[in-house]
Amino acid sequence: MKRWTLYLGIITLLIPATIFAQTEIPKKDLVNSFLTSETKIVLEPNNQTYNNQIKEAIKKHWKISSYEFISTSEFKKSYTNPDYSFIVLTKTRISKEKANVYYDFLNVFMGDESATSVAELPELISIPFKYSRVLGSRHFYKLSPMAQFLQNHFKEIIKHRGMLVLRGLNYYHKHIPKIKNHELWISEKDLAETLPSLKDIREIYPYPLKIVSDKRLRSAIDEKKNIIFLHNIGPEDNEGPTGRCYKLLFNAQNGRMYYYKYHQISPEKPEGFLIKDFKRITGGKWF
């Protein structure tokens, strides 16, 4: 078990949890409680860009439960209500890491009347979203497919809980062979500096691939194109070459996840999609 230090507005939390791909799959009755709950989406103080994007994403895609947008102060008053579930953006430090690095995670919690603090709430799922010091404008537009993924994840738990228990969210690597049937879009900012030329990459990954600007990627997601895109979580020179780089592949149209990996950033493995990642999605070792 790892311990995360979480910050929600001015709340400091220290909760037991495992990291994303190894998160304990919630029990079926907890998922059923979620499906019948009213989901409270917690808006961030002093972060109107995030608030606008999460509102747009939820209004456009959220069908799995009724919902309401609330403030952090309202969250503090209502987190013990078992009829509520919560979508919360948290600031997280993985304490076993030597690097003093913080990440923002998108979390889904279930209300619990026995909880004496927010730290005791049952966690249903968490997704790494960005380095905390990185401006969110590069990532907030990705909340739309992420909202789709979150609700589809609970449907998968109900249908295939045994598989999810065995593999955690690596379960979604079953979709890797289908990546080649789509165009893979990667922002030019999210390729590792150590990668060879695009020509050499195409020799390893001979399937449809576009290296694009953030602006083009945002347009593709806004238009719900049937493409797969990279969501890369790294320091972007705000933290230095330290901590973890998370790499997730989603379908922009339906939020399906195809790939989740992370690596420790080092001179040999800088931030970004590595040649090893291209080899994995081409047909190499996935897990």
C-alpha cells in the first residue's frame, strides 16, 4: 500500500491507496451504490477554466447517474452522505517516491456516514491528470473523453469484475491490438527527447500516426473524431527531470482506454512517449 498526500482546496488528506494501475477494484455492492447515487462534481476554488471544462464534459456525457455541481465547502458538509458520490480533483504526493513531486488526480469517491474525514471515503477510481505545477490549459479539454471513460469503467466492473481484479486497469490493454485500426495522434510536445526520427519511429510503428500541435489535438477531441490520442502527464520543465511520467491512450470519440503505463523520469528515460511505448503498442510486451 502506498500513501498519498491529497490537497483539495485547503483540505490536506493522508489516505491509504494503491497506485492507479494497481488500485483495488471496488466491491460490486459499492459500485451498485454508486450507480444509484447522486454524483456531486466538486468545483475548484479559483480555477474557472477547470470548472468550465468539467461542467461541459459532464453535461455532454454523464448519463450513469444524476449529478450536481458543488463547491468545496459544500463537499466538506456532505461527504458523509452515503447517497452521494463525488468527482474530485486532488493534489497528490506519492510518499514512497524520493522526489518531492505532486500530481493532480481525478478521483471518484463514495460518501460514507462512518467517515470522520474525507480521507476515509471509499475510493472507486483515480486517474492521473497532470503535474500540479503544470498549467491545466494543456489538459482540461481532455476531461470530455475522461468523463466517458469513468462511467464506462463502472459498467466494465459490473460485467467483468474478475478480469479487472486480476489486472487492475491493465485490463484495458486488451484493446491494444485495435490501436492500429485508428489514427494515433500525439502532441509534438509529448514525444520523448530521446526518440529517433519520425521515419525511424514509423519503421517500429507502421500504422497511422500523426504528430500534431496541441491546438489540432484539442480540435479533434472537441469534434469527437474517431482517433486515439496520448494523454501524457509530465513536469514539462516545471519540476526538472524527476518523478513519474504517466502515459494513457484514449479514444477521443468514446473515451475507451487502450494503454496505461508510467516510468520514472531520468536522463535515459526523459518525459514523454518512449520508443519502448511504441514497441509495446505495436505488439510487444504489454504488461
